[in-house]
Amino acid sequence: MSGESQRTAFVGRFTHAVDDKKRVAIPAKWRAAASGSNEFCILPDPKNHLLVLPQAVVNKMLDKADEISIGEYGRRDALRVIASRGHSTPCDKQGRIVLTEELLRHAGITDEAVLVGAWNKFEIWSPLRYAEFDGAAIQNVAEAARELGL
């Protein structure tokens, strides 16, 4: 690897229970993929699931946010909407993160969640919503891969 640091990806799919305290376990290999940070930022995705960002991805977003000038109202509005709905949470010693009631409602998650790898981040879905999405998405995967240059 020509001087590049090794990166670990969030890949795979896991189903975990959501406990009474609204906690869900993160797979050990995904905790390792977070590059030593135990802090995650959870955002509601407009497609009715949750987007979970490790600290490295959040840091990149913060760098971009630093570049926004005070007069860029549209971009500031977008930042405000995203940040106001997000939730920052550490991973506890058992590898669990806490989901807020608002985030659970947004994603339609009750007692079980599907964690889906998305390369540099991961998503949390309700099992029913993920099954519906996955059934439709698999039909278009060849076209989507071509668009990504894969």
C-alpha cells in the first residue's frame, strides 16, 4: 500500500435486539472499524432509517462546516437541520449505543434493528423497512454499481 493508511470498512448486515433502555449492540468488528473512537453520531435519514457516522466521518463534515461563511444562509440552514436532529452517543463497554425515542420513531424501530454496512458508515433499519428496501434495491444494483464506477 503506497503510504496510505489501512482503512477498515463497515460491511455486512446484522440483526440485533433493541433493549428496554433503547440500546443496540454494534458488532465488534465495526467498533474496530471506527478507528479507536467509541463515539458515534446518529442522524435520521430521509428514507426512514438511521445513518450512523463514526468520528472520522463527523470530523470531515466539521471541516466542511468550518468553510461555510456567515452569509451562506442556505448552507447554514442545512447544517442546522442536520445537527438539530442528530444524536451523539458513546459506545458503552458492552458495545451498545443508545437511540433516542425520536430516532426510533423516525426509523420505525421497536424491539429489533437491522444494522447495514455502508462502507465508511453504517445504517440502522427496522427489519420490515429494510426487507422492502433490499428487495427493490437488488433489482438496480448493476446500474448503481456502474454509476459508482465499480
